[in-house]
Amino acid sequence: MLPKIISAKVIGDRTLLIEFSDREFKQYNISNLLNKPMFAPLKNPSFFKSFRIEAGGYGLVWNEDIDISEYELWKNGVSLEHGENIRSDNHYVTVKS
């Protein structure tokens, strides 16, 4: 059973930081999805930042047409080490355990 999404935040123009229920943090870059027409609206930075976590932590949702499942985020996200610093906008965020 896959862990569910606990929190998510935008940390760059095309990158998300996701915390899962098993306390794992993953960084996910949406650039590869932008080649698909349905994900084209995510090119707009304001729209990209407007997601919500689906009830139960099963994915990220932007509108009725655009979502990304927890499976996709987990499988293709890059694992981060606890205590690792990552750049978020103009400052650094420390991945906490």
C-alpha cells in the first residue's frame, strides 16, 4: 500500500516538495508532464501554485481536469534525505524528520 500525501508545496517554477504519510519527502518536477496538452495550464505559475491535496491524500488536484496521483508522485519523485536543504523560491527549506 502506497503512503498518502500529508503536505505539498511549490519549491520552484516546476517543482513540488511532497511529504508522505511514511515521513518520506520527495521532490517532483512536472516538466515531463507539460508535453501533454491536458497539463499545459500548469505552465502558468499562478495556476501551478493553486493545487489542493485530494481528500485522503490520494493526489494533488488543480481542477476537474488536472490532477496527479500519489502513485505518480511517489514512484517518480526524487527522495530527499532528512536534514537536506533544498532551495524554495529565495530561501532554503530543511527537510525535517
